[in-house]
Amino acid sequence: MHIQRILASVAIAAAACAAQAQQSEVIIGKTTFDRSCAVCHGFDAEAQGNISELFKTPPRDLTTIAQRNDGVFPLERVYHVIAGDIDERAHGDSEMPVWGDYFMADALEDRGINAKDASDIAQGRILSVVYYLLSIQK
């Protein structure tokens, strides 16, 4: 019985840590989104950024990604679009910057960061934006 209580306590603590980690990802993702994406997509992610009218194909409302995909948020696809691995039709001929390359170069500017660590940092930043977008779906 004592072991079951310990295991239950560990499971509850693990769930709390996971929830807190995901919340941290959302906060980091919002900060990254505001700095990197809001100029086109708007701070509310509803496609009303300061320069959105300059594009031949306007930016999409990122709060409706799940709605446009039968209620399912395509986490992996969104990750690859942000990373630049997939050319999103809505971006015309790649008007959206390749954020994977940008975040990697940004991380490499820090002294002491090697290419592997920079790649991990870039992937983490992209994933945090994905979690943020997931959290704001209508």
C-alpha cells in the first residue's frame, strides 16, 4: 500500500511538471512569436500584422489552423512550415522567412555554442512557437 501511495505521488508530480513545462513552452513561444511572426501575422495571430498588406498572398489567421484541418491541429506540419522544411502554399513563393535557419544563425552568434547545440536551440524555439499556436486555437 505504501508503494502505491509513493507511485501515485510520483505520477501526480510528473503530471504537474509536464504541465508546467508546457506552460513555459507557451510563454517562450509567445515571446518568440511576438518578436518574429507578429509583424506579418499580428500580435493576436489573426493575420493583421503591420506589413500584412504588402504580400501578394496575405498571411493566414493562425488561430484557425485546427479549424482548417477538421478540428485537428497538425503539430508536425506546423513545425515543418515554420522550420522552412515545407513551402506553405499561402506564402506564395516562400515569402515567409526560413525560421529554422534564422534561429540557428541567431544561436550560433553566442560564444561557446556549437552547431549541435545551436540546432537544438533552434528546434526548441520552433517547437515553443508551435505550442503557443496550439494554445490559441479557436
